[in-house]
Amino acid sequence: MDKYMLPCMNKQLFGIDCPGCGTQRAFMSLMRGDFLEAWNLFPAIYSTLLLFLLIGVHLIDKSRNYTRIIIVTAIANGAIMIFSYLYKMTNL
């Protein structure tokens, strides 16, 4: 399945990972049931899935306003992505 994944343009052009590198591989690891490997590949995979789930619920359930929780989750997801990226870049 790895041969069908999209390449990271940042890595191809500049030779370094982007903050989202590993997302596709982490998702595929989740689909195989390898939760620790998914975490190791992309630590923000779980918060990203939670964010997409909340957005989906927001689109389906019009009786409630999910805007605040979506914003908080998006900020937390961005922070996790940035901190894990910085950790990965400093500990290569």
C-alpha cells in the first residue's frame, strides 16, 4: 500500500520533513491495528482524527453548535503537530 501514497513535496524539494510527514503512514498503521506504530510515525494522528470526527458531527448535527470545541481541538492538534515536529527535527 505504501507505493500508492502521495510523496511529501517539502521532503522532495528541500530534503527535510514537513510537520505533516508521516500522516498517511500513521493512518495506514491505524487501519492495520498497530496503534503504537501510528503514534511513533505521527503523534498528532489521534487528535487529527478527533478533529475530523468533530467536524463531521458538526456537519451532521445542526441542533448544536460545535464551533468552540472544534477551535480548541484544532489549536491543540496544531500544538501537538508543532511540538512533535520540533522534537523530531532536534532528535534525528
